[in-house]
Amino acid sequence: MAEHILSNEEILRYSRHLIMPEVGMRGQECLRQGSVLLIGTGGLGSPLALYLAAAGVGHIGLVDFDVVDESNLQRQIVHGTATVGVAKTESAKSRLQDLNPYIEITTYEAQVTSENALDLMRPYDVIVDGTDNFPTRYLTNDACVLLGKPNVYGSIFRFEGQATVFHPQAGGPCYRCLYPEPPPPGLVPSCAEGGVLGVLPGVIGTIQATEVIKLLTGIGETLVGRLMLYDALSMRFRELKLRHNPECPVCGANPTITELIDYEAFCGIASQEVTLGIQYEITPLDLAAWLEREDRPFLLDVRNPYEVEIASIPGTDKLIPVDQLAARMNELDSSQEMVVYCRSGGRSGNAVEMLKQAGFRKVKNLVGGVLRWSDDVDPSMPKY
């Protein structure tokens, strides 16, 4: 009888896998010997980590530089109230070790960068992209292509999600084949700005986890070359065929990207940050003092109407959502001192840049938005 690498305790734990002929002892041993790096332990990373640990993936790496916030708990189910304020990697590791003490978990409390990405990913069989920003998505993609690793991709927003496996070495496309260029900075709102249905990352994350298990065991048909789209409101799945782009700059026949680049600059984020000088910014404390004076500024809110129902700064003069600002600038007086705000300062920064380009000079961005206003000025204001 062949010697097993699984202990008797593990055989009992994974028995429902072992009695499936498609998995069996061989498949479970593949999982036990497999390794997966999860980039992000948030909405997607939470179900991914839980189900991969439960399935018996032998080595799971967790990369994240954030701490658990109370607003995470609506969807990031690997964390809990007891770990609010704790590093997400440590919070997740504690939960996973309790779920399955037979696996190895390595944590990296760091941001993935062009300097460390290849070293982080090299030891692992499969890389999983659970990120929520374009620079890290392009970085993850390029590093996976350079290393020849499969990239199990997922993304979520509001009620919609998508998932696929980018793996040019298996004949499929990479992320750049699908999205050659990033969208302009600020065009696509983040989940923090647009929201996300709490169960949505559970659906997409478990699809990603399924793909990881299939890649490690070699069973089934993976999502290589197929993009799965999910709409929670209509409860419909759709599938798009994806093709490899032979002229892709990273996985094409004659690649022009042969090493990792500056992804913040590639996505236009660095250039966006330097357009607003200090003269176009104001802190909540300074704004609070200014609003008490007779020469108070005009206060413009560029959030969405439903956000106003949660919290707003007293004395706000006008609401114009940032995506309507270009068409409604005629409602504003360029000769007036103006302060623009949003939830955290990102959308209002974009709005100030738009106003500057339209000739407004007496305009400032509220640094940190209503979140920092709550911290520095009015702790009774709810955060969201």
C-alpha cells in the first residue's frame, strides 16, 4: 500500500473530498503540497482564504498592509469585531489556524510593489488577485506573466462581479490582453465610494477558490480564456470568450515589458497627486474655523445624494455629484471662495482639478473629507 502524506487526522478531515473519485487521495495530496499567494485579505480574500484553508491547501501566503476596520465587517468575513484595529494578515492568520491547524500560513504585512512582487510570488504555485485598485492589478498581472504563474482574478463593485484565470502559459490571455490601458484616474469609483453588496465578494471569492483548487488538482475545466460575469440583482451569470492578444506588450510574441515598471505612474495616479498644490487644500480644523467667520466659503458637496442621508457637514451650500459637475459648473460662482468635499477627499480632489481647469482659482479640497471631519471636528458624525 502506498504511503500517504496525509495523517489519519487529515484523512478524516478531508474525507468528503477523498470519496469523490475526481479528487480522491491523489487530488487531496496535490492540495496538501500546493501553495497559493493571496494578494489582499479583504472582501475577496476573506472567502478565498477560508475555503482554501478548509480545503487543505498546504501553504497559504497572505499579503496585505491594512488593518481591520469596522466598515470591513459587512463583507470581509475572515475578520471579526475582536480584531478591529489588528493587521488584516494577522487577523486572517488567527482565524485560518483555528479553521485548519494542519496547514502553513505565511503573512506579509506589506504593500505589493515593483521591488518586492517577484520575490513574494516566486515560491507559490498559484497567485490570486483579490485587490481593488488598478496599479496592483497590472503589477500582479505582469509579475505572474514574467514568472509563468497562473493569476486567478476577481473584481467586484456594487452588485456586479467578474472572475477569470489569466494564464498565457496555458494558452489564455493576460489582464493586459483584456485591458490594454487603465481607465483615467477617478473615472471608476472604488467600493468605498460606490459601495458593494456584502455577499457579492462571497460569490466571486468562492468562484476564485474553486479555480485555485482545480488548478492545483488538475481537475475540471478552468476559466482560462473565459470571463465570468455575475449580476446579483438579476441573479444572472454570463460568460465572455477571451482571446490572447499576440501583440500584448507583456505576453505577446514580441513583449516590450520585460521587467516590472512604475504602476502608479502607468495608471496616472502619481501625476494626479501632484496637480493639487497645498494652496488648493484645507484641513477640517481650518475649515471649521473659517465657517465661523463672516467671510465663510461656499461649501460644495460632490458626493451622491444617498450619502448625504448618512452624514454631511453643517452649512453645506450645494450638492453636485462629481459626475454631474462638468455639466453644472454654470451653477457655481468662480469669484467666490469655495471648499469642495466628499467622503475621503478623492472625488473632491478630482472636482477641484476640474474646477481649476475651468478657471476657478478660489477653490480648495477638504483633505480627508467627511471621514477626517468626524475625526478632527465632530466625533458624533457617523462614518461610512
